[in-house]
Amino acid sequence: MESHIQELKSEEEIKGKQKKKKVRVKETYTVRETRAAFLFLLPSLIGFTAFYFIPAIRGVWISLHEWDLLTEKTFIGTENYAELLGSREFRNSFWVTLKYVLWNIPFQTVFAVFIAIMMHRLTKSTIVRAIILLPWLMPNVVVGLLWVWLLDPGIGIVNIGIEALGFDGLKWLGGLDTAVPSIALINIWRHMGYTALLIFAGLQTIPESLYEAASIDGANDSQTFWRITVPLLRPVLAFVLVTTVIGSFQIFDTVAVTTQGGPINATEVVNWFIFERGFDRFKMGEATAASMILFSVLIVVSLIQLRLFNADESDF
Amino acid sequence: MSSGSSKPVGKMSINRILLWIGLVVVLFVTLFPFWWVLRTAWTTQGQVFNDTSSLLPVEFTWYNFRRVLGLVSTEEALAAGGSGQSLNFFLFLRNSLIFATLVTLGQVFFSSMSAYAFARLKFPFRNFLFTLYISALMVPGIVLLIPNFILVLNVREFFVETFGLASDNPILGFSGMIAPFFLMTPFAVFFLRQFFLGINKEVEEAATIDGASYATLYFRIILPLAQAPLATLGIITFIQAWNEYLWPLVIGREDSVKVLTVALSIFQSQQPSGAPDWTGLMAATTMAIIPVLIVYMIVGRRVLDSIQFTGFK
């Protein structure tokens, strides 16, 4: 369940931790309380150890082996990593993923900002918000299927609409150049409402008095937007971008349902590469090594983003 | 917040009209694809390829829904111009319900137990453990996928060999599918801990003086007071479990445990090279959406509020 929500937490948690450190007092524990605590913790400790902690370590271990699940694994050190980094296909998968992120994030974020502002200015209606969120609640598989049908080059309604307007229909998911943007389009449709609601919540934290003051001073709409809304929204936008970019790098479901990496390997994103290596070719070592490389890249991407946004925090 | 406060009531500026037009376009773009699913599902199999631009169902029919629920005999299917291919999604609907319900019950309950310990009890390594849990939020799902796959595979093998169970035993299958989500997720623990921290301690203190045990405090005070966040978490968990794809795809391929998302995607990719069965697929898609819609209609406000929470608590 790698939804965006999960990642939303980390930033806030770091802040909480820093606070705690400052006021650390010497704790005393009673046996009774400690025993009760570990009884309450027991189920989650088992779950965490079995499905998070040990697998993470085991993943590193597997990535140092050649293993097809059926025969014994052979230790090969960092050979998987070396091979992957030298492999044209693997580097291509990163390039494809990056292309996808660059199609997805800017449009999604800009649309979301516009939708949020429209809602903020016009209506607080729960029904409008409920509709806006709807696509995000749908299974990725359903959304993928739905758009395969809508974007069908021959009889899909999108091309029929385009042709009715006198233009040529596109190949969409079937075209070498259009496949990645098409998948981005699908996920923009799915995520823009959710992102808009996050930004909408941020807009509501901006005090009305600021807008009133600006209005009295004779500021027009675009001045208000660039001088008040954007600077005050910056932390929210930073947060939205960090989380959506990380989610975007992990695109899998939509590719699996719509193009399966094709045409040729135009949509072979990293997660599809890993899935295909692991579960079609049973190269467990190579697949885990690839996932570790993705993990490292994501850490670097997050750090860069946090750095970028923190540097500007003095804005408000 | 509304611009009415800075503009006289009744004056519709051009800006405002443009904004309304924009919002209507957004709502249309959001809703139209859903209508197109229904429109296709209500159209007869033959007509879907002939009348492609009609905005309304062509030759309105419930036939596709009946087909998807396995209520149509092969002869009737052939007579209606279909392939007669079996499309029984009823089983997968049931499996999805089992999977999502069990994941939700287990995850919310067990996560609330540990959230209580983290929020209220003092014990050694508390901060260390909590930080460890939270750091798991950073790990991409794909990193854990293969080790967890191998783990569940090994445990299954063990049970099959030791107890002589059939390898497609549904209880075994469901257990493996549910296990990684059943006992905790870092998000659930974090989410509930935040709420528990906000609950006033006075009632608990009074109860402690009266000799209440920790179990009593948890069951009689914390859980009742936290009904709203528990429900919210339950809803989010249910919807996410219902939508889960990759994990059931690798671990739950047998028909006895296959969930709807997996069934739908496999059905689509296994189409013979001819034209896909769009009417059937869209009817099945509708059925995959309906449970989420029902939950959403009943408790939509909670879902909306939870988004504000995850963003800005």
C-alpha cells in the first residue's frame, strides 16, 4: 500500500524527534508498566520484525547472490550491482521513469494548484470536494483499464472526440513517443484531485486578513496570488512535491495494466524492470539489487528536495 | 475566505465566471470517464464497436452485468454474439471483500494496541522503537516485495509439507496475502499514536487511582474515545486494501484467493489478439468500483477530513 499518505508522515516525524531530544529527561520504568507495554506491542513487533525489518536486511543479502529460487543461491558479492549499473536496459528504465516523473509532476501540481484555488474562491461544498477526490479512491487497475478503453486509438472516445474536432487521433499508449505521456496523463487524472485537496487545506490556513489588507491596498488578483498565496503556500507545496515525486518514481500498477513496459520498452519503468526480472525471469538477486539502487536514488532525490525547499524557508 | 467578503454580493466579476467555468470543466473531466464505464457496460456487445460516439448506452442492457456475475449460460452468451468466455467475477469480488476486511480489522486493532503503548506507557527503548517503525515509511514497497514473497512462499511450503495441506488451500493462501498488513503498518501506528497523544489524560488518571489495569484503560477509555480516528483509519485501510495490486498479484494467483484487481488485470492482458471484451470489462470494472463508492458515500466526509489531517496535523 504505497500510497502517498504514508510518506507524508516522515517530515513531521523528524520535527517531533528533534523536539523530543531537547527535553530528554532521565526516564524511570516500572516492571509492571514495561511488561504491559511489551504485551501491547507484541503483535506489531512480530509484524514489524517479520515483514519490515528482516526483509529489509534479507533484501540486501539476496542482492549479493545469484538466485533463481529453485536452486541454491551463489554468493557473487556486488556483481549484480556492477552488472545493473553497466546495463543499458536498466539505465533506460531510470531514464523512462524520469521522463514519466517529468511529465507527471509539473502538470499534476499546476492543475492541482488551479483546482485548489478555484475551490477556495468559489465553494466549500463537500460534494465538489468529494467528486474531486473520487479518482484517487479508485483502484489503479480500474483506472488503468478505464483509460485503456478511453484512449483506444481506434474506437476510444478520446480519439473520436479529437477526430470530430478535425484533428488526427493519437496512438496514445501504443505509440513509442506518446506512451509515457499517456501513462502520466492517466495518473494526473487520478492524483490531481487528491493533491488539490492537500493544497486547498493549505490555502485555508492563510489568514483572510492578509487578503483584505491586500485588497484595501488595491492589489489585483495576480499580485495577490504571487505575493501572498504562493509564498505562504510554499511549505505546503514543498511537502506535496516531496511526497508526490517519491510516489511518482515508484510507478508500477498503471504500467502493469496498460502497457506492460511496451511498446518495445518505451514504458519500462524501474519498478516494472524489477518486477519483470524477479517474477518473469526469476533473477531474484538482480531484482533486489535493482530495488536497492532505486531506494538509494530515492533517498538522494528526497534529500535534494528537502535541501532546496529548506533553503527558501526564510520566505515566510 | 470567500471572495464575497471583499466584493459586493451579487457582483459577478468576469474572473469569477471564468473560475466557475474552470471548475465545471474539472468536474466534467473527473466524472466523464466514470460515465463512460457505465455507458459501455450498458451497451450490447455488438453495438460497442458500431456506434462508438453515442454518449448514451446503445441498446441498453443489463446483460453484461449478468455475464460478469456468472448468471449467463454459454449458449446465451454465444447467441448474444459474445465469445462465451467465462467471466465469473463473483468469486473475485468475494475474495476482495475477505482480503480487505481482514486486513482492516487486524491492522486497525493491532496497530491501536501498539499506538497505545507508544502514546501512554513508559518503557525502555520506546523512542528507539518508534523511530525504527517510522523509518520503515521511507522504504519503497518494491524493496520489501521480493523478501516478503520468499518468506511467505517458504512458510507456505512448510505448512504444506508438515500438515499435508493442499498447496492451493484458501486459508493458507489468504493468510499469506494478509500477513504483511495484518499486524501493523508504520502509518497506522503513527496515525493512531498522534490521536492518542491528544486524548486528555485525566480520565485515565482517575481510573488508575481506582485500580484500573492497563487493559481496562485501553479497552474502556482509549478505544471508546478514539472511535472517530479508528473509523477513519479503518476506512482508509479498507480502501487501500481493496485497491492493492502488486502484492496479491505475486502471492495470490490461485483462483481461490485471487482478488478483483488481479483478476481484472490478468483478464485484460490475456485477451486473445482480437478486440478486447470491452463491455464485459467495463461491467466488471463497475463492480470493482461499487464497494468503494458505497463506503465513500456513507463516510465520505471522514475520508475528506483525513486528507486534511495527513497533510497538516
